Amino acid sequence: MLTIFGTMALNVNLSRLTRAATKKSRLIIGLMSGTSMDGLDIALCRFSGNGIKTKLELVKFETVSYSDHIKNRILEVFAKKQVDFVKLSNLNPWIGILHGRMILDCLKRWKIKPGSIDAIASHGQTVMHAPSFMHPDDPINSTFQIGDGDHIAHATGILTISDFRQKHIAAGGEGAPLAVYGDFLLMADEKENRILLNIGGIANFTYLPAGKNAAKVFVTDTGPGNTLIDQAVRHYFPGQYFDKDAIHAQKGTVHGGLLQALKSNPFFSMPLPRTIGPELFNMEYVRQAQHNSQTESLHVSDLLATLTRFSAETISACIKETAGKKKFEIYLSGGGAHNPLLVSSMQKLLGLKILHKTEELGIPGDAKEAILFAVLANETLTGKVINFGSRAKIPSVHLGKISFPT
């Protein structure tokens, strides 16, 4: 029998949880591995407070690159309607153990003892994201991230919070985007309308109207960010994984017919907010658009120029639809923030002189998503539910499942 207020002691794991939740400050490791599958982002964060009083210090950050072997194992099941179920089942603990080892290796390099860490916040590796519109015959939102939290906790000896997206779905959301929670707590401003634009494989943004009113916050995916560009580069340039500095795309010319074919999917006429993943936007999507526009023989540089413009136009259209005529500032993060052609195209489409980076707000862009999951864990441990209202369909819930190390 366990009792909190009686004479009997708490279970050791519950005691660990209570200590972490009641400390004046907490060390939390945030983990993020996105659809680009370039590696695991590991952000060691020190938090005090919670909610709009959250104070963050980024202590250490590192991206641990995935080897070709790791990428290939994930690609065997990634965004596929049919997979070898044994491979998928095996991959779930394997990724968890792998991430645990990567964490311990980082802590060793940083000369930080695992026992000093209060919690790990693990996003996991997305292998399927399927909002209900993608399968209307079975209208339920679903998403699946592998990298089991129990395996991470056991491998590291650190309390782990993981599987954040399921509560979002359970409470009526689509499991994405989740950045809104941390964006609001860390980067909302009293006077400036801000758009926090993250360009990963899929692009998404959080619109933060001035005033720090959670009920006015809005968040949505826009469609492809880097995913189609990256997939095309991997297909046509074996051994390359992305169009570094847009070196290939800048040599090409946008093909108007192909661009219109790419933009013709019903996804782009759906009301905002909406979410999506590489399950729709993949090389088959590109091949179908090329077939419809009779551009199968298009030079690869022209193809990449068109795919880059496709991302720029669809991102910009969503931002314009959301912000209307209001003045706003954009703060970029994610791999797409390093693509000069994509960034310059959006500047022109949006009529802005500059697109800022989140570094100006004290959040390194490459570390942002890992930090935001650490924020989610801090809220799960210590915070109160934030009421986001109903406009943006943001569930007002705590996210994540807790795994004890023993």
C-alpha cells in the first residue's frame, strides 16, 4: 500500500517524480528527430517556473548524425502503407535504445552525470502521420512515433516523458503541430505580432498575436518544407541528402505547369488549421504531378527549383491567409532556414524586407524543436493546463507518457 501523506514512503519512482516536479529548477533533455532523419537533436535545458513565467537556459546542444545504416532501417517502414510488421516492432525498442546511448555519449562528452538530469523529453521518430482526411473510410486521426520511452529510461537511468502526440489526438487534435505550446510560452510578445515558422520536412508556423493571449494563438502545417526537395536530391544525387545552399535549385528555372500540378492537391483548399506528412508529399506525388504536366523529362535543376518554389508559395499563402492585413514579423527555424533560395522567395512573396531567425529571441533555430519538447515535459511535471480556446483547435491538455527508469 502506498500513501502520500501517511507514514509509509512513496515508491522510489514516484518520489523521483515528485522531487523533479517540486525543485526550483530542473535539468531536462529534449530530443527531436524529424522527418528529414538527419540525426537526433539533443538539447539540455535548465528550467525554472512554468507557464508564461517559464525561464529557460540552453545549457548544451548537439545533433548526433544518423549513419546510413540507421537511416536505411527507418526508411524501410517510414511513411509506408504496408510494412514488415516484425521490422516495425523491432525498430521501436531499437530506436529507444539507440537514443538512450546517444544521450549517454553526449553527457559523457559534456562531463555531466546522468544522475543530475531530472527528465528526458523524447519526441521519437515519426514513421506515420495520418489525419482522418487521408483515409475517409476510417475517419480517425492517427500518428505513430517509434523509440519506446521505457527503453530510453532503462538505458539511461533517467525518468523519460515521451509519446507526446497521442494526448493531442485523444483531446480532438490531429497530433500536430505541437510547437505551439512552447512557442507561446517562450516567444509570445506584448507588442509584436509574431509568426514562428519552422521549416523542417513539413513546414508549420505558430501565429502569436501581440498581447500574450493564448486564446488568440493559431498554429498549422502548411505542406512541404524540405521533404520533397530532400527526397528528390536523394533520388537524383546518391550520397547527398539535401540541396545544400540550394546549389542545384539555383541553377534551375521554375516550370509553371509543374508548379500548378503540384499545387492542385485538395489539401491546399482545406480550411486552416490542417496537418500533413510525407505520407502524401513524397516522390510518387512528384511523379504524378510530372505526369499530369508532361514534365517527366524536366532537368533535375529545374525540378528542384520548382519544388523549392512550391514550398515557398504554399508556406506564404498560409501565412497570408492567417495574418490577413496585420503587420507581423517572421522568425525562422529548421533546416529550411538555411536554404537561401527558399528564404529569398518567401521574402518576395510576403513583401518583407527581412525574415528573422529565432536566435534573435534567444532560441537557436537548429535546437528549437528539441527545446520545445523539453518545455512540454516541464509543463507536464509542473505546469497548469493553458486554455487555448477553440479557434485554432489546440487541445488544452498536458502531453506525454511517463516512463520510470526502474
